[in-house]
Amino acid sequence: MKWNQLISSKRLGKENSPKPLEESRTEFQRDFDRLIFSAAFRRMQNKTQVFPLPGSIFVHNRLTHSLEVSSVGRSLGTDVSRELLRQDPALEECGVGAMGAIVSAACLAHDMGNPPFGHSGESAIRTFFSEGPGRRFYDLITPDGKDLSEAEWTDMTRFDGNANTFRLLTHHFQGKRSGGFVMTYSTLASIVKYPIGSDRAVRKPKFGYFESERLTYQSIADELGIRCLERSADGSAVYARHPLVYLVEAADDICYEIMDIEDAHKLRLLTYDTTRDLLLSFFDEEERKRLEEAYGSGTDNDDTIICYRSCVINALERACVRIFVENEQEILAGEFQGSLIDHLPAQLREAYRKCEEVAMSRIYRCREVTNVDLAGYHIIYTLLELMTDAVMTPEKAYSSLLLAQVPSQYEVRAPRIGDRLMAVLDFLSGMTDIYALDLYRKINGHSLPSV
């Protein structure tokens, strides 16, 4: 793969449009602005990250997490481009200097397709079709896919927020009312963490695009010269990652792991001593002593943890930049294995793994988190059952009332059953936690709309 092809300002859906009037923003900065002013981005302020949406103590939601990931991603892209240009100034002509803006925009969008209640919402969708009432739709699959195809069924039973983000940013329903996102090819490719379809997601339900967007991704990959590692007779393919995906992934990995530790301290799930030791374990004895002398003498433990957390993120960012630059040729060849975090130096890697272990045992399984998971799972599962029944029998009075809740851009009355079911998933995954809960309560008669 070559940087002069991988960095492209061509826009999906406006490939043949004339160039916009000259302005100070680059095309990739325009991507960032389109995202941050979109309704889909704003909705993330009411979507759970890990902990319940905040009360008196503010912890991260999907929106604040995405903003922080975007900030770290901008630093990663900017620092990598500076190092690459230092080694080879001729890369300036390839657009390498735009890396920071591309990665920042991709990071901003990376969670936009996640359904309400995070991973619990994803799990509810998958199990509804694979082992719940939605299992009945399997009998509607035909070889020609007239009503439902095998590939669509696999998309639903392995539903993943990563693929849904790509659908949200590229699917035609976005253009029916608002003109859509119309993102650049490079930003879109940098979002696709798993460049395969659901049929290839054998070991774990992680993939990058649904069947409905398969040709869209393949056209983007072909245009950018992304290496195709394998292609089967039916047209499905396995691609190498766009190189900037590694930076988007690293920014996400750094932020969610370290910020979850900080949030757990704020909520007193972790003591000050435990949190301090976790964060300072990223440094050798000399640096740890320096940090404790600089920040550890204050009276506010929360502020001290914030300072330590900032130093950890900085250390991880610098390490990931070095790893990317040192492995540039392997990354461009599509042969780099694992994530940048997997290749951290021994001390950083061990400290990061320790944070992962503590997060799994003390944070993700704590009662506050599992209570939200349980409630969210039930809410999404129930809404799915009701809405899929409604799209299958729209002539019924109750179905008509339910379908009236769905905005017109979602094709819940499409002729094909597969399109109707995907429209239901589009509608549900776009909800905020609060909207999903409110709709669930109204449907069950537990609340009435205010007059």
C-alpha cells in the first residue's frame, strides 16, 4: 500500500462533483466538522460508555469518550506524520501531513453506530435473532435472497457496532432528509477496524461492514489501494487494514482503559492507593519518584489522579508513535499482527494488562454496571420483539401505532423483509439510552407522554 493512494480527499457520493470553493479548512477537517455538528454525534451524550449515565458525579458517556479519543488520535496522527516526514520529506506530496486530521475525524465517529446500553445492547440484538423470537426469520431465507439472504441473517445474528458505524456514515437512508455525511474515502476507511464481512467473523462477532455496505467498502478499498488478502468466489473478501486504523484503535484503547480507571476512582470503586499504584506502574522508579514529588503532595486526591492519568496517556501515545513508525513498512504491506498496544515495551505492556485485569474484575462486573446491562438488555430485546412483529404485520392496529413512532427515513415498510428488519435495527441503534427507556415505558403503559 502507498501513502499517495491511501490519503485521498475523494468523497463518497460526490466522486464526480466539482471541487468546493477554496477555504482554509482541509477536506478532512470538514469531515470532523460534519461529524461534530451531526445529530447522531450529539445523541452519544445520552449513550452509556461503561457506568450509568451520571448523577452527581460526572463520568464518561459515549460523547465525552469520543471527544477524548479524537484528541489522542489527533496527537498520534500528527506525531506519526512528523516522524515520517522527518525520515522522508518527499512524503509531503503524498498528503501524509493530513494524518492528524484524518485520525481525529475517524476517532470522533468510531462509536456512532453503537446501540443504546453499549455491549449489552449489541448482545441483546444478536441473541434476539440467534436464539430468541427472531429465530423464526431464519425460515424466510431463500437462495436468491428475495425476502432475506443468508448474509443478512449472519449480519443480524452477529450484529456489531463497528459495522453499524460504517452503515450509519455511508447508507442511503442518511441522504433522504439531510444529504448524508458524504465523508472522504480515507476517513471512512480509517474507521473500519475489522475489514471483513460478518461471514468471515468466525472466532468472534467483530466485522467492519454489513452485506448492504459490502460493495461500498470494496470500492473504497480498491480506490485507496488497500491490499486484498483473500477473495472468495462469491465476492466476499478479507482486506488488510488501512494503516491509520492502527492509530484510531490505539487512541480508543488508551482512552477507554485509562479513563475507566479514573472514573472508577471517582465513583470510589477503586481506592486512591490502588488507582495511584496502577497509574504509576507505567513508569520506572526514577520517573515514579519524580511524578510523586511533582503531583503527589496535594490535598485533592482526584486532582492527583488526573495528573497521573495525563502522564500515562502521554507515555502510551509516545510509545505507540514509535511502534507505528518502526513498523511502517510491515503495516503498509498488510503484515503487521495485533494492535499497537500489543507491541508496547515490556513495562508499559505489563502495566496496561494490569489495568485490564482490574477493570474486568472490579469495574465491568460491579453491580452498578451489571444492573444497567441487565436493564438495557431487556429493554432492547423487548423493543426488538415488538418492532419486528410490527413490520411483519403492518396492517394491524397496534403495529400501525408502533410504526408511527419511527421517523420516515427508516424503511420499515420496505417490500423486502430483510430491508425492513435492518430498518428496525437502524432505528433502535440510533436511540439514546433515555429515549429507549422512555419508549419502553410508554409501550408497557408505565408512563404517559406529558401534555
